[in-house]
Amino acid sequence: ELDLENARIDRSDALGNFLPSLNSQMNTSGSTGLILDPTTNGFVSATIFSASASATSGLTLFDGLRNVHRMNRAKLNELSNQYRLDNLVDDIRLNVANSYLSILSNKETLKVAEAQYAVTLQDLKRTKELVESGVVPRGDLLEVEATAATQEQTIINNQNLVLLSRIALAQLLQITDYENFDIADEEFSVPPSDILKYSPKVIFDKALTFRNDIKFSESGVALAEKDLQIAKGAVFPTIGAFFNYNTRYSDQTRDPFTGEKIAFKDQLWINDGISYGAQLTIPIFNGFSTRNNIRRSQISVEQARLQLEQTKLDLETTINQAYVDVQNSAKAYEASQKTLEARRLAYDYSKDRFDVGLMNAFDFSQAQSRVDNAEAEVVRNKYNYIFRIKVLEFFYGLPIVLN
């Protein structure tokens, strides 16, 4: 925003180049002895107090159209900085969406861990009963207690992750009250999306029409071309006009007929004068600086064009990667769901065997741990898939909507 404000100031400067300059000057002095009276141009022996004032105005009539090009450049520079600001806003939108989904993912993972811990507490109660009845050894009880302690630690870790992700989002939103900042507890399902119907080439072609990073690079080329026009304008003559008004006063000036001193305001009218004219400056030789400036500007144009092509290549690479990420995250999410379903069936079978003493606590704990990991993996893959979809939709020009 500050760069944009500076660009607006530069535009005001460029506009001012078309306006005439106006400056004034005033001098006062006192002298004693044989001195030159500035109002009569004669020498007198006296103490003289004198004053003079002038106003000068100048206007550039022609400078090789450099002022015109500077004005156009200032407009382009303002637009370029607006594109740059908008591009930063786009990045912030993606970061906010990612942070928001991270909070939801961490909260859902925490709920899963708490639910798993509640089940373990029930298993712990059941195991105590089996130990007391002599069905299973006491070592099985210790194994279940260890599992419960591990899950307590997992809950604490997940609570910390929720807190850290809340702080990260609050910082992005410039919210300082981290403790009271939170988001609504919502469980998101994977939203329907048709984005994969479009090829990466189609998405890229559309992104070229509205992406602010592309517009920023294109404006960089236009700015470099304007700088080249300004540099070429230095080879043309410069034509200017000027106007000057001046007047003066001396306390020794007298009326030649009456001998009386002439009043201050009367002298200002009597002694005033004006000058005006035009000036022509023709550049002949200036140590190769004009030619070198033109060459440097030509190189800058080529560099800006190369930067534009690089920006397009980077965007195309990013879109291709985002497209592959959506495909891979979709497969990972689907695979994790199937894994969870299989782990739950295996867990139910293990629990039935454990409840009747046909499985030891260690093997049962392993089956439970596999379910816990599978549930956490489903949550991670789901929110990663949602974010990847939103990123690709964003490159296609769709707004980021999470509901």
C-alpha cells in the first residue's frame, strides 16, 4: 500500500512537469561610503539602504515528449503497484484458507483422539474385570493402561496443534487477542467440484487473463518501454520560455525636480521591469551518456520481457503441479477411507477375541493403534484434498468458498 501511495505521488510529480514554474526572490542591504546607488546607477557617498525583488516563471514547451512519456509512465507505475498489491492479497487469501483448514483438521483430529481415548477407558474397565476374574493376566491390564497414557499424550499434542494453528490464522488476520480468537466448530465434507474436467492447459489459458502476477509482469514490460521512450527523447532539442519581473528601492532616491525622497511604494512602480523570451537547448555531445542510457533502457526492456515469460512458465508449472496434487490427494483420501474401513473390521474382530480372553492386550493394542492411525490419516487426507481443490479452483478464477 505504501508503494502504491508513492506511485500516486510520482504521478502528481509527472503532472507538475506540464505546469510553469514560479519562484520569487527578495534582497535587502545597507552600505556606507562611496557606493553605487542601484536605482540611479550613480556613485554617492552616503549610507544607503536598498531592497530588490523579482519573480521568475519558466515553462517547458518541448522536450522530446519526455514529459508526456513520464506522465504515461507514472500512470502505468500506479497500475503496476496496484497489481502487485492485489497479487499479495491473492497470496494472503490462499494462506488464510490453508490456515483455516488446518484448524479444522486439527480440531477434527482432536475429536477423533478424544473418542478413541473414551473407548480405551471402557476397555480398561473391561480388562480390570477380566483380570479380577482371572480370565487374563495382569500384564494385559498394564498394556491397556499404557495405551490410555499414550492416548492422553496424543490428546495434549493435538490440543497444542489446535492452539498453534489458531495463532497462525490470527497473525494472518492481524488479530492480537489470540486467547479469545477461535473459529466455529464445523466438520467439512469434501465439496463437489468439476475443476478436474478442465485440462491444465485450459486452466492456464484462463489464468493468463486475470492473474495479478501476470498483469504485474506485463506492466513491467510497459514501464521499461516507457523508460526507453524517455531515454530516446533526450536526443531532441529542448525549447523553453521564461518571464521575469523585478523592481528595486533605495532610500537615497529623490525626485529630480523637487529633490524630495521618493516613497517606497512609488519606487516599486517606477523601478520595475520585465524580461521574457525563449531558449533552445540542442544536445550535441555529453560524453556518450545519452546513447548509453538508451542502450541500458533497451536491455531493461528485454529483461522485462524475459521476466514476463518466466512468470508465465512459473504459473504453468504451478498449475500443472496443483492439478497433479488434486489427483494424488483424491487417490490418497479414497485409499485412506478403504484402509480405515478394513482397520475397523479388524479391530472389531480383535475386540471380540480380547473380550473373551482369546487375544492378549498387546495384540489388541496394536489393532487399536492401527485404527487410530487410520482415522487420523483420513482426517489429514480429507482436508488436504479440500485445500488442493480450492487452490486449483483459485487458479481457474473461482472464489475461495469454504462451507
